[in-house]
Amino acid sequence: MKKFNMIDEEFICENCLHKVQKLNYTARDHCPKCLYSKHLDINPGDRANQCRGLMEPIGIEKYKNTYKIIYKCNKCNKLHKNIIANDDNFDKIIELSTKHQ
């Protein structure tokens, strides 16, 4: 069973340099402006992954009553998925939904 370590903190997006605020209802793991993430965790919030590559949003998939962003690490090519946040750039989400995977 995976462990979840709740880390909701401000950060500067390494892709677009946007100052990202805390989400305040769950752990923030990606930039709401460009949707990029960083490959930091093995289990959610553990910050134990040594890769540290940028995670590019490459697609989107339906998940229960919401959606998940599909990421691909630009350094190690690992795929990862995470639920969208309430303040994510909806235009970017629509753009991802039209990409062919």
C-alpha cells in the first residue's frame, strides 16, 4: 500500500517560472498555469526520487467524476498521472484533451 505524505507548499515552476501558491485542500504537485510537474516522489510526498526531471503534461484521462493529467518525465521517460486541481488552467486542460497519444 502506498503511503501519502501531505506536502502542500509554494514553489516556483521550473518550466514557466510562475509562483505557485498552496492548494489548501490537498497536496499541490504541478503548476496550475502550464501544468508541468517535477519528478520528486516515489510515493506521494516522500521527495525520495533522485531523478528531479521536469514532468511534461502529455495527455488527460477521465477519472471518476474528474480528470487526471498524464505526465512524461523529460529526463527518465517515466509516466505518471495526477488529478487536476480546481485552479488549473482550463485552456491547457482542453489542449491536452485534443492531443493524440
